[in-house]
Amino acid sequence: MDKQHLRLILNGKSAGRSDVRAAVEAVRTMGHEVSVRVTFEAGDITRLAREALRDYQDQKIDTLVSGGGDGTLHEVVDAVLHSLPEGERPPFAFAVLPLGTANDFARHIRLDPSDITSCLRFAARASAKPMDIGEVNGCSFVNMATGGFGTQVTAQTDPNLKRVLGGAAYLFTGLNRFSELAACQARIEAEGFEWEGAFLALAIGNGRRAGGGIRLCPRAKLDDGFLDLTILPFPKSGKAIDLLQTLLDRGADDLTHGLIMRRVRHVKIETEKSVQFNLDGEPRNGQSWQIAIRHHCIEMRR
């Protein structure tokens, strides 16, 4: 096996974890180089991503590893892509060291967040495969963009609850906020598809899961050149609570009769009022959303 140079951008919240230190030492013992950069404050990921691109010229970084949750991966990939000239692909592959609460993308590519050493060894040994990236109003997302009540659950879940319950915290919070359910009125257009109405939740998936393992786009693929659009219309029968509970508890698989699902390359969403979208768990607010797929935009160790 050729010697690899892994550049690890590590979320500062995880810098003191003993399993992270053990993983770095284990991979170095395999003969690979692991250079670590730790974030401390807002803006560090963009700075460190640009540093990695500069260092590549002299140090030939093979893989840029995102050490954190889905939000950290989102920031790392987005920062690299926005630091390159339009249309230019990153010179290195990406990999994930899953240190977050939900780790939805890591689970999609079958990484085990409870075994950090194996995850970093995987980053050093796995093949780099082409992968698509989603884009919302010019901002990249790796796994999924979600809108509606479900995104409010993600943004408002207490960090202490997430530490105790893990991904189940999203379900706990959702079940305790049913009194605030409200419909989001929208017009959605894609190639060969138009829909207008009130929705309870929607998802645009490159990956399959969000919000701590909820299967919102169960048939999405990371490299097929499509995004999977899932719309959960707001029910007229007053069964919003039952619908949302089923979605949070069992995912889209058990709501096939209540869902609208399409494979799309481009989506335009206009909402009557400002609505929150989460890009890999990172919140954005607005009323007009242009969403597209960038086919085989990066390579990922997966």
C-alpha cells in the first residue's frame, strides 16, 4: 500500500478526545502521514481549506479528512469548492472522521462512529470514488437539504439533549413540539414536474438520511447525477401529528401513500413566507431556493 498523506481538519470540540489521538497514532504507525489542523472559531474551516489547497503544491495531500459531524463535512467541502476557480475539481479526495451527533452521511457510507480508529484507517485505505454534490443558492451540501417543520426540530434540539440521547434527541424534540405545527405554502418546479400546496416537510437528498438517521430519501445514490426530492404534503384531515410521528420514527419508507417523490437534477422552490432550510444540518432562511446537482464534482473515500 502506498504511503498516503492525510490532512485532518478537526472540529475543535473533539480535539481532546483520546480515541481521536489513538486513531491518528494508529494510522501513522501504518506508515502514513497525518497532519492535523484544529478549528477554534468561526472562519477557521475556510482558512484551513485554503491552506490545504496551498500545501498540496509542495506536500501532495492525498486526502482531506473532515473530523466532526455532518455540518463540519459540509463546511469543509463547501470551503474547498468555493476556493477553486469555477469548474475546477479539488486536487485531493475527501474522507470523513465521524465525530458528530447524527453522523448521517458517515452511516450512509457504512462507517461506524463508535470505532474512530477504523474510520481513519478506512480514510487511508479506501478507494476514492467520484461523488455528486448538491447546491442550494450557490452553497454546497454533501448529504441532504431539508425544509419545513423537520428542519426546525434539527435547529432547535438542545445540544445537551443531543449529547445524552444522540440522534434520538431529534425525535424527542419533534414529539414535544407538535403544538407548533404549521403548513409551509410553496410552489415547486423541476424538469417535467410542478407542484403547489402546503407541505409539512420536504427533503432534497444526495444521501438518504438526515436528522439522526431518518430515511427521508431512501433510494438516493451519491453518484447517479440526480437528487431525490421528497415532499410530505400537509394533510387536510388533521392527521399532521400522526404523519410527522411516523416520518420521524420510521422514515419515508412507511409513508409511501402520503409522499411525493421524484428524481431531479434541478429544483426551484418559492415559499409564501420565509422558511428554514437545513443544508447538512446548517440552517438557512429565505423564500426562494435554486437547487441543483453537480455530477461527480469531488472524490470521496467510500
